[in-house]
Amino acid sequence: MQEVCYKTGCDNMAASAAVRRAAAVVFLITVLSTKQTYSKHTNVVLVGATGDLAKKYLWQGFFDLYQAEHAEGNTFSFYGGGRNNVEAGGPLLQEIVTESRKCSTEIDSCIQHRENFVEMVKYHRLKSEDDYTELCKTIEENLKQSELEERGRFFYLSVPPFAYPSVSANIHKFCRPKEPEAWLRVVVEKPFGHDLQSAEELVESLSEFFSEEELYRVDHYLGKQAVEEILPFRRGNWDLEAMWNTEHVERVEIVMKETIDVKGRLSFFDSYGIIRDVLQNHLTEILTLVAMDTPQRGNLSDFQQKKLDLYSQIQPLTSEGSLIGQYEEYNSQWQEELKKEDKDSSQSATFAAVVFTINSDRWKDVPFVVTAGKKLDERVGYVRVVFRKLLADENCIERACPHNQVIFHIGHGKLKVPAVLVSKGLPKPVVPMGWVEYEPPADMEIFDLPASAYHVYSPEVIRDAYSSLIESVYRGQSDRFVSSPHLLASWRIWTPLLKELEEKEPRKYPGGKEDSTLQYVLVDDKLYFLSDLIVDRSDAFAFSTSSSTGTLNLATLPSLFRGQRLVSGESDKVITQLANDIKDIALQTLQTKELFHIAFSGGKSPLKLLNYLVLESERMGFPWKQTLIWFVDERCVPHNDERSNFHFVEKNLLRYLDIPMYNVNPMPVGGAYEECDVNGADQHHSKVSNILDGAFDYVLLGVGSDGHTASLFPGSPALQEREKYVAITDATGDVEVKQRMTLTFKSINKSGNVGVLLLGKGKHGIVKKLQDGGVDVEKLPITGVKPKQDSMTWYIDHQALFGQ
């Protein structure tokens, strides 16, 4: 097995390796000269040896440890304990160990080690004090008979937490090593309590039997290779570490998603829920590695203190900064599996998102958002450190300027392997020890960017988390485990929130790839489901649990889109807000003027608005009789033609309103042979000039996929019109009616208020091009809209904003 440098430091590892090699040499010399077999021997006892965790991971981890240390002259005895008697438990354990141990490569030495390992594992019943007495008597006799010097005793408790006190008492009473130099290390698995009180009781109970140095609490995420690399990466890249702060970092995302549900483990999961199962332990531990000040290499006390310092800086978690969900089939599964009645239901969350804020100079105003869920669109885990955008470059018009970012890809997802990704816009990182440059498929996109936009590194040898952590227990690397002070500090943060959330009903979601129910937005340290919110306020980040990238997509949602007000939400809510904004502006205008002048654009986007106005005008109190209706542009066809913008508005709005037709001002396009009358443009210019001085009270625009607005198309001579309010233009592309009449920038930009409406997934491409604020009127005519009164609002629904 390849050695990898962990947080305790490569120097210490190299030194320990040298010590082991020296010990091996001494051992060989002793054997040759005395013909005796003195060796450093470790006794390993796995309690719960036939359980699922042992089958899937633990025996493989112990086999990997045996292989690695055998070459160093260190020896082992392995004991598997369970509640069955030897006649039943022995054959079962042999079957498990035989079938589940794998060699990374089928070389002769590994195959021989595997055969030896299976023979070495011995089963003992561990149910009573007498059983532990018998086991530990056997250990002592084997040491004496084999003349082995004991290095230490390694107990792994793969049992439920309620069994910890009795098992611990028996280990303490009967199984401590006799040799004063031999160590005792006891490993326990999560959950470490249900809340602060239960965690304190568990800590106190275990402290009766073991010192803090003897106890190793496993959080297996700390053994995942990308997580292991977080602190070494920060230490090894000081130019990036210098940017690891609020001045440069915009946000941090820590995400764990799974496609599976919890059927089959509901008896456990329903008592804990997703927050206790994943967020309180795995994701919080990862957050500390990302956010803590970097400790001195190999200094355990400094590591522990800096981690505690970070916990003290985390601000109280709030229900307003949290969202919870439950997949729709959960209750039926719960009723069936736990034999509940149909009238019974459970409120246990299977999805949660929580925002952390940290009160420190380093992390002030940087949100850390942790998210986890079951039955989502894919299985993936990652940490994403997203840096603030710098000034937009000249390429931003063609493609939205991307955020620079550092990603610790924990596993699964598109990449499949653990990886560290660093944007090429950041300083090139040092290749981590034991890692190599990795080239993903050329067509792969990661967070909407090609994989080629990143430096990507992956481990030379992929290791299972439990194998890594078992080796760390053996080496005494306690900084890779959860100490009692850190455990209690975490529960102090989470317990008040969990109590608050007991009163909060989880949002139901169907789950799967097409589900967008759980999209949410962060506004002022509060989280909202996007379907519940019109975003029209301070800086916000919008999250989607289903995205084309195959990962949790987090897109920046500023309060000002291209420097103007942004209204965003589900399309119906955007339309409602737009209609009410127009009504409010109309009533405000009529306080000082006799009439309100509004110009409607054509196209499909306004249809929902027109339908809403038909249904809600009376309730809203819209002043139609004091409103004059104009048109932003018109196709050169007769007004009764289905392709006419006038016909569109007349068909979907005007015919339903009590409004005199002389309040309607269609463009005089003529329309014979689909050509406009040039004199008509001059005539309409004069009308707009004489009545309005070119300035409408409200202009409603759309945006085409090519960036055109009104009938101002890319490259059109009308883009340069500075004298006329109205012009004749030709549409670009494959369109049925080429020639149009349109308002020019001279009129649009002189108007009192401008609204730009973009609805639907088909508008996402142009939104991406526009979102970074670049201006290129010839390529993207909409960027030429700049009302003098700076009274422009963008109305963009979630599909247009997020592409789904």
C-alpha cells in the first residue's frame, strides 16, 4: 500500500518510516544471531465482526493494514467478536473474511497475504464478562507462547452506541495490555449522541474507562482522500492560502447528495434525520478543515486549539437560515417498515440546507452553505470554494465570466474519482504528494465550464476511507478523529437549531433527475425555496439541486442584473410582480399627468402578462381609460395578420378591456407585400415626438436569443440612429417577415421606465451572455438600452436564470 502524507506531516511520516525500517533491520539481526522471534505485535479486536460495516469496509481495512506492515516486520493477531456462539459465529466470520477481502492487483504476494490473513482471524463470542475474560486470557497466552513484544491493542467497536458502556467496561476491566509501553486504542463509530445532552452523557460514560488519548471517534469522511488533502493543500499553496479569506472568497459550498432513499434503515434514520446523519458530523468536520486557521504541521495541540477557536466563531444557526425536505415516498416506506398505521406520519427530514456564518476577520460576510439529501438527482460529494469575480474581460460578451474556484471533489459524480480542481485563473497549485495530474474527458463540463478550465489532480492509488483511518489509528494520528471537546462544540452549535426545526414541516419533493422542487436562494443569511420567493432585494446566491452539470449548481444572483433592479422567481410570480409594478407606475404617473403611455413589445414572452392583465385588471384597479397603448415594434404586415404585434395584443388583451380604440396607437406599417412604408416611419416619429417628446412612461421589452430587442438586430444600421425615434429595420436569421418598424434607442432610453422580460429555459443562453455586464451594442443590441433616469428592471424567471 502506498503511504500518503496526512495532516500530521510528511516529515513525521518519513521519520516514522525510517524508524520502522531500522526496527526491521534490528529484528533481522536478532533473528540471525539468536534464532528467537521477538517482534512488535499488535492485537486487533473487532467487536461486531459480522455486521454490515465490518463486511463492507472494516475487514478490508485490517487486511490492508496487515499487508502494509507485514513487510516492516510487524505482526498481528486478529480477533472477531460477536454475540453468536463459536459454532455459529466462527464459520460465518470465516465466510465474510474469505469473500470480502480484495487485492488491488492479483500478485502472488497479495494472494498469499490474503490466505494467511483468513487463517489468522479467530472468532470469539463477546456477550458477557466471562467472554471478555476468556478473549483477553487468550491474547496474553499467545503473547507469552510466541515470545512477542506487544506494540498495542486495537479495539474497534462496530456496535450501536447503547452498547458502548458495557463493551468499554469489559475492555477496561479485562483487556488492557500488561506491558507498560504497549498502547490501548479504542475506536467508536457515529452517531455520537442525539443532541448535546446525550453527547455529554456518552462522553462522560466513555471517560470512565478510557483517556482522551485512547479514544478514537471515527468520522469516515475524514478518511476520504479529497478531504484528507484539504489542510495539506492549504499548507502547500501559500499563494492560494493568502486568498483564503473574505477579501477574495465569495462563498463556500459543502455538498453531499445521494440518489438512494433510506428504505431498509428507517428504524435508525427516522430517529436521526439527515441533519444528525450527515450535516452535524461529516459536513461540519469538513467545514472546519476549510475554515480553520492552518495549524502548525505535526502540532496536535495547535490543531485542536485552532479547530476549537473556529467553533467559537461560528454564529448561532437559525431556522431562517435552514431548509428541510422529505421525499414523497418516505412516509409510506416508514409506515410499512416500522408497522405504523396509515394515519401516522413522520417529520424526519431527508434533505437539508443550512448556512453558516463565521464571526472572524478571515470569514466575515462569507456564507458557508452545507447541503445534503437522499433521493436526489445524483450521487456526489464536494467542497467548492468560489472566489469573487474580478473585472470582466473582453470575452465576457461571448460567455459569462466564470468564477475562479478550488474544488475538493470527494467522490462519485461525473469525475468518479477523488480529485482537487483549481481554476486556471488562479495560481497553479503544487501537485500534492501521492497525487498526479488527471485529464478528464474533453467533453466533460464541471459547473458549466469545460474540464480544461481547471488544473485537475487525482491520487495515484485510490484508497478506501476506512483503510486509511484504520492505518491512522495504528499510527496514533489522532488529529484525524473527533475529540471530545470538538464533538461537544459541534453539538452546542447544532442542538438549538434541531429543536427549532422540530416545529418546521419539511418540504415534500418527488426526487430524481427532473425534480426542481428543492431549488433555493440565500438572501441576507436566510434561505428560501425559490418557488416561494420573488427575489427583488439584497445580494443573494441561488442554488439548484438539479442541474445539467450533474452537480449541485450554485449561480450568483445579484440584486442588480447588469446594474439595474432584478426581479426573479417562478414565472407566474414574476408576471404578477411585473403587472403590479406597471400598475403602480401608472397610478404614480397619473398623479402629475392626465395620461399614462405604455409601449408593448411583440413575441411570446408578453402573453402571460396580457393574460394576467385580462383576469386581474379589475381587482388591481388598473387605470385603462387613462392609458394610451403603443407598440415597441411591428412586423410589416397588415394589422389583421396573425403575425402582427398589434393583432397579438388586440387578440389577447384589448378585446377584453373597456378601453376606447383611440387610446391605441398601432404603428403605421402599411404592410403591402411585407414591406413598410418609409413615410409611415416618419409619420410615427412625428407622432411620438409631438405627443410624448419621444419619452414613454413605460416601455416593455423582450430579448431574442441573438441579443436583439424591439426590432433592433445585431449589425443593423438602426443601432446607430441618433435623430429619429422610429426606424425601418430588417430582421436577421431565418424569419418569415424580414422588414420591421421599431422604436430606436433614442426613444427607448428617453423613456421614464423600462422593463425587460425573459421567461423560459430557452432564454437561459442569452441571460448567461448578459449577466456579467459587458456592453457590445453591435453584437448584443439589448446592451444599448440605458434609460437616462436609470429606471430599468429585469424580470427573469428561474428557468431563464438557471436553465431548468
